[in-house]
Amino acid sequence: MSLSLSRRAARTSQSEIRLMSVECERVNGINLAQGVCDTPVPEVVREGARRAMERGINSYTRAEGLGPIRQAIAAKMKRFNGIECDPETEVIVNSGSTGSFYSACLALLNPGDEFILFEPYYGYHLNTLLAVEAVPVYVTLRAPDWKFSPEDLERVVTPRTRGIMINSPANPSGKVFTREELGWIAEFAQRHDLFVFTDEIYEYFVYEGRHISPATLPGMWDRTITISGYSKTFSITGWRVGYTVCHRKWAQAIAYFHDLIYVCAPAPLQMGVAEGIINLPESFYRGISAEYVQKRDLLCGALQEIGLTPSIPQGAYYVLADASSLPGETSKEKSMELLRSTGVASVAGSAFYHGKGGDDLLRFCFAKTDEELGEACARLKKLRQRSQLGAATLKA
Ligand code: PLP
């Protein structure tokens, strides 16, 4: 038989994060590898979905999604993001922001187009670009505060460059892009006539700085594709409800491709999310940052204590820590060693870099219940006790 996988399939690889989760389950460890957010779903969201099912909202929806959620998103975009958009023609409900990004890539990128990613990057961004046969090019953010310069952008741009990705707050670095940095990207995108895709899934998880939507910068609305969703905000990663907001000249094709792959986001769950957007007060969103900054500080404190110096994240719910003190040649070996010795799963830094940049890094997720995070920190601290014990034994 001469059958084989497509060239596309051969180029992509299964997410290391999932592989680590499987290994963690096998050893009955605590999973700080995956962003699965096991905090409770707001009641108004759950009730909204339940009521919608009982009212018979269980069929396919229009390609763009149901009216109530599109209207709720448009109102929220104006209120929170400062973006005025038409709910009829400029808002599309998607199967998570993952569905949004994939559909937008299919609608707007051609095979061979170059697309700029900041690294450390989110693996789905990279692999989605590879799946549509775009060519990723990289601008490496400099640790520990993940800075870049306008010259870094100029160095990678070519006549084939078609777009650039912004993810703020970012996974995995926790970087919140400043207005100055977004201004550089906006000027660069206009001068080179590029699309800006912006993944704002962590827009409510900000601890330092302020969330700014790139589409609000002067001249940016008609070239910016804003992607977000409620997986994280409402702790509903399994519901698959996200959205795209963009100029109407792009929206129809994005909705078309979304329909082709996913048909629609689950109808009653769209209604549950709409209820949440309409009814939850501002204090709910402020509460997210207040709650998560405590989780961040707890985890970063433990990492600091055991000598895995963390880069303190300004947003999102991940932390990259310096793992150079752990045994192992590669970050994969280091994460396996940590899982073996403490029962805490992390992700190897190599998952976020195309070259060697991540070899001394591990990523930990703090979207966990306080109880689980506390237990993970206690287990991590044992590493220090063990290494002190080891050192004492050696000396003796
Ligand atoms: N974008 C980023 C940067 C993420 O970290 C994640 C999940 O970890 C997603 C998107 C996935 O979002 P969704 O559940 O809306 O597809």
C-alpha cells in the first residue's frame, strides 16, 4: 500500500500539552499543564443554557450565530473593548475562539503567505497556520519581561508577509501588550498592508497594565480580526462558544468557512452565554482578576522558593519559570523529572518555541481551584526539602 498521511498532517504534531495531561493522569498527579479552568460556571449562564434547551432551542443556528448572543457581544464590544460593530454583519459566533481563528485563516490567508508570530507562542496558533499552509515567521520576545522593538518586526517582514498575530494577555508568557507596543504594530501593519489577528481570550484576566483591543487604534478597524470567547471568562472550555468581530467585508467569508467545518456553536449554549453577557455585573469581571492574581502570587511564590524563578505574568493564567536548575538535557526531560519527583505536571518550554529558546523553561497553569493549587504548591515545595536533604547527605 502506498497510502500515507497528507503532507499537512506530517507537518503538524499533537499538542504536547495533551500528552502531558495523559502522563499526569497515569501517575495520578496534579495537572498544572493544561488550562482547563475548573472554577465554577456562573449560575445565570448554566440556567440560561438549561432554559434554552427546554424552550426547544436545539437546532442548527444561522452561520453567524443566534441573534441574542450577537447583540450581547456587540454591546459588550462597545462597553468593554471600545469597538463599535454591527451585530448583524460584523459579529460571528464560533465554536470557541479556536474555531474563530481557523475559519479566519481559511478565509483570509493563501498557502505560502507568511504570518508573523511572537514567540513564545500558543501552539494552536502555530499549528493552525501550518494546517492552512501559511508560513510562520517569528519575532522572539525577550525574557523576563517579554519585550520587543519595532526593528524586530522590520527584520522579519517580506513582500510575502500577509499578517501578524497579537495575543494579549498572552499564553504562555502572560505578557500584556502596552499601548506603545500596539502602536508600533499598528503602524507596521498599515505600512506593510497586513492583517492583524488578535486573540483576546484572556481579556478579563489582567493583573498589571490594561487590556487594549488593537482594533481601536487609529486606522486599524478594517484590517483587524478580533477573536475571543467565553471558555475562560465563564469557565466553560467544553462548551465551545467564541466569536469573531471584524469589518463586514471579511465577516461573511469567515462565517462561511466556520459553517463548513463546525456548522455552528451549540445553540442552547450560545443562549446561556448570551444570558451571562447580558446579566453579569461589572463586579463579576473585576472579581476574575482579583481571584486570579491571588492564585498567580501563590504559585509564583512557591516556584520562587524552590529555585524555579518565575517570570511574573501580567495577565492570562500561566507562568513560565526558569527550570535550568532541574536535571535533564531538554525541557521535556525536566518536566518529566518534575512530574516524577513531585507529581506536578507542567509543560516543556520547547512547546512554545520553534528553536532552542524554551529549553530551560517550564509552563505552569494556575487556573485551578484554591485547594488543588495549594496542594500543587505543597508538593512543589517538597522538591526544595528533598534537594536540601540531598545536599546534606552529600556533605555528610
Ligand atoms: N487562545 C489562547 C491564547 C488560548 O490559550 C486558548 C486556550 O488555552 C484558546 C485560544 C482556546 O480558546 P477556546 O476555548 O475559545 O477555543
